[in-house]
Amino acid sequence: MSLRDLPSVDKLLSQADDLIAAYGRPLTTDIFREVLDAARANYHRRSPQRSEGPALPPGGATRSAVEGEDDHAALPSPAEILAQARARLADLSLPSLRRVVNASGVILHTNLGRAPLAPAALAQVEAVARGYSTLEYDLAKGERGSRAVHAETLLTRLTGAEAALVVNNNAAAVLLILTALAKGKGVLISRGQLVEIGGGFRVPDVMKQSGAKLVEVGTTNRTHLRDFQEAIDSKTALILRAHHSNFKIVGFATEPALEELCSLGLPVVDDLGSGALLDTAAYGLAHEPMVQESVNAGAALVAFSGDKLLGGPQAGIIVGKKEPVAKLRRHPLARAVRADKLCLAALTWTLMHYLRDEATRLIPVWHMIAMPVTEIEERARRWVVELGAGEVVDGESTIGGGSLPGETLPTRLVALTVTAPNAFAAKLRQLNPPVIARVAEGKVTLDPRTVLEDDETPLLAGVRQVLEAGK
């Protein structure tokens, strides 16, 4: 078999009506060409070099006969080409951004998209996405409106702030604040707060990008109010407090309280990161600074995320006093980092759940945090029965997402004893939908706390499938 025996693209297309119907003729044509190109390249790699090797192969066969055998082995048949194209098209049509089942026990899993949205928020996103909306239209006046109004009323009511602005994430919120209010001027920050969070977000780098001048005060573990007082001069624009978020400084350590910083007469910006509106201490965790507390302490601006402890979409939320928020809104950078209609749709209904005092029931993140261990254990025992495998063991769930470092919640795990735990976990990730489990102490574990109710059926079906395949 030689290269001339490979079928043409047109011939392959004549046998691929089902592929053309499923994927379209242009894409199917491109994939056939890719498969044929790969076959030709493989043929050239595997063909023996005519100037090398013995004059005659063992047994006295002629070189042309051996070359024919090698050629035949290197070239796929038309049926194999069709099969390869089918597989490539199937892989290509499968989106890389996919829904997964989170059985890891990490509630705000950054790699898995952080906070899942509440059903009402999802419904509002769909309603807005299906057609036109009042994104920037005032129905009462019949003229152009502002997208800022959709979340501002809810945010000010919930936090007690005078004004609010929503951008696309909290890093953008901090960048906008520093650029609009402190470009070319000094910003005081404790050395212990020069943090780096996931994805390489570093406070010094963001400050440099904004054009603000970083002024470090105090030491890594101890910063006093007098350190800030002594650093203030005519070129100081504001004080920035950055929540530690994903690490702790313990032992011989101290920092001024936010109220003390606000007493110095400069605008204070509080970058909270997670931005809790509920008291985490009420659910057996350490107290996470709340947005309302920062507003009440006198911060000029408070910045926090929408998709962490708030439990909504990715967003950067800024609340605070009217004048600085108005400056941010007028700055050219505000347009570049503004939130889109889908974000605002999801955010408004997430906030509505807080106003209605139903966050722990209807916002998935808070439902998981508040879930009693008795409920988790009951669910885990039912899974063991349905799977016909595993045992229920004690475990710990974590918050994740750079929130409450070191804090855990007691949970119950379904622990599966399998021959090759890592290989088993890899097979779970190949399911549709993929199941994300953990391997601990030589066992594959599933945490019911982070498995959404709608994900339970595909989880159990997928685990059963992998268990049965390994028998």
C-alpha cells in the first residue's frame, strides 16, 4: 500500500453523511484533511531509509517486499480514517469549560469555578440572556438609564453604604480605586498585608500598575497606628487595608483596627476579598470580617468579590461613600472593567436572597456551610447502600477560594477502598459529567457536603460504572 492508495477527501465525504449532518461540511472536511496529513507524516517517519540497513532482510526476502509491509502498517484504511475523524470531531465538539460534580469537599473550589449560583439567579440570567433587557434603559422615562442601578439599591440596603459600583472582579475593583483616587500619590499599607493570592494577583504589582506609590509601614508581623501616623505627608492619598484572605499571621503579631485607621483623617479603602454578608462564626467557623462592619467602621470604600462568600457570580463589588464612588464611576477605566448584563442579573437575585433572609436555604455556598453533620451522614450512608461499596468515615470540608484559611467544617465521607486510588480518581474525571473526588490515606473519598442535589444521580451512576469496570 502506498500513499497513492489513501482515499481522497471527496471520497471520504461521500461516506460521511452522518458526520456532515452533525458537525457541518466545512469542519468535517478540515478534520479529514488533518487525519490524512497525519497519516502521511506517520508513513514518512516509519518508512525505512533506502540508504541504510542490510542489503537483504533476513530470510532472503526482497527489500521491496519488506518496504511494502512497512508501508501497509503505516497507512490507515478508509474505515480507520473515518473512525479517527469521528473521534476527533467528538473531542472537538466537547467544550473544555464543562460542568463537573464536586465531591472534593472544597466549597469555594477556585479551580472548579468557585460559587455555584442559586436557582433563582440562574433563572434570571436565562431570562435576561434570551432577549433584550433594561440593562441601560429607564422604563419610567423611556430613555437611556444606567446599569449601575440594578445592584446599587440592594447593596446599599444590605451594607448600609451610601453608594455602590459593580465591576468584573475584585482585582479590577482594587485597580480602579487606586487608579482613580491615588495615581501619582502615596498609598499607605502595612507590610504584613502585601499579599499575593491565586493567579499571581499581588498587591504591590497592582499598585504599580495603577500609578499609585506604594508606601510600606510597620513590619511583617507588627504594625502600629503610629507607623501610619508617621508616614502621612502631603502626597498621601489614602490608606489601604488588605485582608489576609488565604493565610494567617499568628503569634507575636498586631495590626491597627479599621476604626483606628479611619480616625487618621485619610480615606481608608478596605479590600476584604471574600466579602461575607453573614457571620461565619455562627456556623462553627472563625469570624470572617463582614462588609457591614467595614462600612460601620468608617471605611471610605470597601471592595470584595461576588463569587466567594457572597455566593454569586464573578464580580468586583465596591461599596462606600457617595463622593469616592462617583469618582470611580466617572473614571475611563470604569468602562473597561464594568460588569455585563449576565453578571448583574445573577448578582441582583443573589442579593435578593439576603434581603429575604433565605441565604442559607437558597444560596448553595451558604447552604453547604450551614448543612448539619447529621444530614451529611444520612446522605453518605445512603450512598454506601446505593453503591454497594465503601464506608462512612469522619472527615473535614474546607471553605476554599482564599477564604478562612485553616478553617474546616466536620463532615462525613464515603471512602472507597480500590486497588489503584489515583487511577480510579482519574477514571472518575473521565466521566460525563466528570466527578472530582479526593484521594486520602490510600482511599478515594466523596464528600456529600459539596455535591449539589441535582448532581447526586450522575455522581452515583458514574461511581458505580467505574466500580463495575474494575471488577
